[in-house]
Amino acid sequence: MLAPSILAGDWWNIGQQIEATIGGGADILHYDVMDGHFVPNITAGYELLAHIRKRVSLPIDAHLMIENPDKYIPKFIEAGANWISVHIENNYHIHRTLQLIKELGAKAGVVINPGTSLSAIEEAIYYADYVLLMSVNPGFSGQKFIERSIERLIALKDIRDRINPYCLIEIDGGIKESNITDVVKAGADVIVVGSGIFKAKDIEAQTRKLKSLMLQAVSI
């Protein structure tokens, strides 16, 4: 599944750009939430998500890069988020948080940063609907893909297959035409792409091209 990350879009024209990604075959919309504390940046919250929800039928995947996510999870789900992911690095009670997300009717995801050992999320995988592997340090769009992420993705797939085969693997950060095939082959089920889509002159055509490359990689 292809998940355009609207953080990389042009906020003046974001509605048209979202429609272009949908026209190009996007499966999910990725919605990054940052509070300026857990990560060094601030983005939009649940009110903007609610406006997008009114116009878009695709699932919305809200990635919460915030302190105290449990406090805000109900608001994001009420606003229309279908998927909610939280970081293992700032969540002391991950089981409780994942259960909260599920009880409120959304898919529950756990996120892991590039510098965190995969062993930190093994137990959480039992309870998660998906794992989001960060292939850049979270906080800003347009960063360069960390090449070690391919090895981590392969290792994560082995862990997932052993613990919970129904748990999806999502990857986010620096994914472009040059490496999207590699991450699919390494085991990613959901590919988040930001600037690799939204910086293109023709967003719909670029979305369609990336989706085609993904499908080709799966069939190889």
C-alpha cells in the first residue's frame, strides 16, 4: 500500500494535491503530528484532520510524534483517523496505549526510530496492527534515507513473521523512485512517501508511477 505523506505538500494547495494522489492510486493518507517537544518541529493537529476527513474517503494514518499521546488519541480518532501510531521511545505503557486505540475503533501502530534496537518493540508486536519503521530521524520532511534501514527492515520482517504475521510493516522516510523497490522487496507492506510525491510537477502521475514500481516489486 502506498501512503502519501501530506506533511511534504504545499499547504496552500493541499486539497488539490491530496486529490491528485488519490487519482494516482494512493491507498492511505499519512498524517504527521508533531508537538515541538518529542520532535523539533510543530505541525497541524486534529482539527485540520477533521476537515480532510470530510472530503476524503481513504483511510487516514495519524503518526503521533508527541508527548503524552494517550491524552490526544481520542480526539484524533473522533476527528476521523483510522490508523494511529505512537512511538515506543516515549511510551512507558505501550500495551495500554495500543489497547486504547483499538477500543476506540482504529488500527493501532507502534513506531520505532532509527537509533532504537528492534528488540524494544518485540513485545508490542503481539498487540499491534502495524509497526512503523522510521528510515530517517523523525521531525522533518525531505531527509535522506538511512541505508541501514534495509537491514533493519529485513530483520523486522523476521521478527514480525515469528510473533504476529498479521501485523503490517510500514516504513517512512526518504523513500523515492530509487529505493522504493528495495524497501518492498525487504518486506515493507505500507510505504510512506512525502517529498518523493509532493515535489513532483505532476503529483498524480508520480503517485501512479510509484504505485506501479511497488506492484512490480511484489510480482518479482
